[in-house]
Amino acid sequence: MSPKKPKVNKVVLAYSGGLDTSVIVPWLKENYGCEVICFSADLGQSEELDGLEEKALASGASKIYIEDLRLEFLTDYVFPTMQAGAVYERKYLLGTSMARPLIAKRMVEIAELEGADAVAHGATGKGNDQVRFELTVMALNPKLKIIAPWREWDIRGRKDALAYAAEHNVPVAATEDSIYSRDRNLWHMSHEGGLLEDPWNEPEEEMYTLTNSPENAPDEPEYVTIDFKAGLPVRVNGVAMGPVEMMEKLNELASKHGIGRVDLVENRLVGMKSHGVYETPGGSLLYEAHAALEQLVLDKDTLHYKQQVGLRYAELVYNGQWFTPLRDALDAFVQSTEQNMTGTVRFKLYKGNVILVGRKSPFSLYREDYVTFDEDDVYNQQDAEGFIKLFGLPMKVQAMLEIEGVGVSRYRQPDYSNFKRD
């Protein structure tokens, strides 16, 4: 016997207009007897938004909000994560992970505006997105009920969903779907499922939607410069641009040269591994450019510690813990390191490669006159002798004690345990 459903009067649904969320509208009305308000966020997914209102209303929604959140997405989520150098499991630039808390935050705001007592999403019970949506709701308004149809209903696949849609007169655009599960926004495109379910399979070229293959990229390299001011990108090739226009331009440049493809078997939060392919063309350029400036501007201890912060920051973002005190605290540290992150980075783009060929900053800590092999007034090479003696003192003491005991340092003592006579 299924548990009794809580009483819900009005629900705000994160709505894409695809088959799943279109079916969720009548399902919510049928199973919860509630009014359904849809919310669609434009994050640069380039999907057709025209006709979405008519489709939502035809599916049974009372109204729909369609909002352009691209600028907020970049300035409040993408750029801070990039500035932290946050990369999940060495490769994933967190394109989907960063988008979910923004969508959920706006969903909560609309729920409060409309007097709704619940929110709903179309994330499955196996993935990370359900956690990202629901943790955000819990952090921002824990009084809202959360409905996740995929954890409740009897629909188990596309065939069931199409049958339910037909039964309830829900308009669906097509009966055939890609074999891949995809998520796209202004930062990236992700691909899962289909041939990728076997990690041994090489992804087919037809799967990629953003980037040129390196083989088909131009045979001539292209030079690109990116200017930063206090850690934020402000110009491409000397032309000032806003965040949205800049990402579109960087995506165009990098995609042409086959840049930004990542193939990753990652550890999902829910405990299983999944195989995904990501395309993050312009984002790859920004990460590389920002890191190049850090080489010049940050001192050794700050840079090394920031690398550790980036790992933890990536975990929090991936796990849906955006609205947490720890991320706020880490972000405060990151922002303090960004004040002098002003300068220009130059790349050569060629056949899938981002080749760093120059960087400069008015706050650079690199001084040619300090590192030169010629004579200088800053560094006395004889000082190195005392430094080396003190730096190596613990190793020296340990070796002296070992020699007094067994006659030889343990690093000099041969190990014959694996020796085999011919």
C-alpha cells in the first residue's frame, strides 16, 4: 500500500516542455488534485521557447513563467566556480551542477510569489539533480513540500510516458527521441546513455552537438586574447563584452577548433558510477586563462591552498550544497584572491589544443631581474647553502640515527625480497 500523499493546493513545477515534464503536469493534477504553475528558465540551452506557454496550458497548467536567467547564471554561479578553480574529479567543469541551484532558487521565489505550498521537479531517483533541486529548496524555504514524480509514479520509460500523454491529451512534439540524455546551457552540453553506457565504446562523432572534431578543425591555428579585471573576464580579442555575449563568442571560437571535449566516468552522489561526455568549449578557455593569471599574481602559499579549496568547492557544487555556510566561507576566501587578478592571457587554438603563449598583469609577482642567471642585487646565491642545510635537517638527522643503529640509511639498504635468480 503506497503512503498517503500530502495535501497540496498549488505546486510550481520546473518545466522544460519535454515529454517527462509535460506528463508531470496532468499527473500532479490527477494525483494531488492541485493547481500547477510551470516555470521554465532560459540558461542558454538554445531550445525553442516559442510555443512553450501554449504547450504548458494545453497540458493542464494554470500559468507559466518563462525567464531569461543567463546573466545571473554566469555572474552568480559560473564565474565564482571558475574563479575557485573548481573541477570535479579532475575533468568535469560542473555545467549542470551549477545550473540546478539557480533553477531551484527561482522556483522557490515563484512559489512564494504565487502562494504555492509545494514545488516539483522531473529529476529521476538515480541521478544527482534530485539532490541539487531539493537541497536548494530545503535551504531557502523548508516549509515547501517537494514532489518528485519519478520516485512515486508507475511510469518507467518513454513508452509509458507516451501512453500516459495520449490518454490525457498532452501535446508531445515527437514520438522518437535521441538515444542520449542531454543537458545544455550557455556553459556546456552533457551526454549520457546510449552507446556511452559501455565505457569501452568510443563516442560517435554524430553525438557531439557543440564542438568540431579536432580532425575537422581548421588547419591553421588562431590566436585569442582574454582580458580579466579583478578575476572577471571583460574582453575577448580586445573587444569589451558583457558576460552572455562573451560566453557566446568564446564558445564559437573554441568549438571551431574542437576544444572542450571531456570523457569521464564519474562518481555520482547517490553511490553509482556513470559515464558521461561533456562539451565545455568557452568554459575550457576561461578556466585555462584564469589559471594562467594565477601563476603570475598569486604567491606560492595562497596558490597552493587555493588548489585545495577548489577541490572542496567542486564537491559542494556537484553535491548540490550551493546554499551552505561552507560554500559561502570558501567563496569569501576565493574572492579575496581575485582582487589583483587583472591582466591579459593569450592562447593559440589548434586541433583541440589550448596552447598558452603569453600572459601579463600589472600585479605580476614574476620579475625577470630576480630570476635571471646574471648578477643581481636581490638574491645572493651563497645564501642557498644555509637554506638547504636547514631545509634538509630533518632528513639528515633521521639518516644519522639510522646509520648509528644499522650502519646505513634505509634508502641505501637494498631490498632482495623480490630478487629472482636466472
